[in-house]
Amino acid sequence: QVQLVESGGGLVQPGGSLRLACAASGSFFSTKAMGWYRQPPGKQRELVAAITSGGTTNYADSLKGRFTISRDNAKNTVYLQMDSLKPEDTAVYYCTGYCSGSYPCYWGQGTQVTVSS
């Protein structure tokens, strides 16, 4: 059973930064791609970023330059550094794991990020 547990969400002012972390259980993590999705209020879930087991990254075009995904295979943890946050970044952020293909097969429970003054 794979479990993904996110942490680090919260309330931040516009222009601020947050770092999300996702701890994965089991031996799943080191050989699989991981990622982050988000779901803004009233909108569909969307890809934020993904990272392969070897460290190759992919980002939503609109987020390039502000968000950075990274992973620590020794700690079974994937991170999302979010800088220059905007109110439109407000969403529930989900950690994801990929089994095969381009869509995640594992999801965390989500963590709320609210950007507001």
C-alpha cells in the first residue's frame, strides 16, 4: 500500500513563498516519477509539475520560473518550492505518484494553500 502524505500548506501573503513536502511510504518512491497537481476553487484539477526518478522535471507553462519541484530519494520525499505566490495560486495541492503512463495512479489527501492579504 502506497501512502503519500503532504505537508507545508497554509496561508501566505501575495509575493510570499511556501514549500510543500510529500512523504511516500514503501519502496515505490525511488523508481517512479512523482508530481504535484492542484485544484483551485470551482475549477478542475491541473498539473503543476512532475519529476522523474532521475530528476528530469516538467512544469505547467504558466508556472515556470516561480515553482520548483525536487526530490530526495534517500528520504522518499518530493518537494514543491513556490515563490512569488499570487492569489490565483490558491488551491488544494495534491502529491501524486506515477505507475506508468502520463496520469498519476497514487494521490495524497491534499493540502490547502491560500494566497491572500
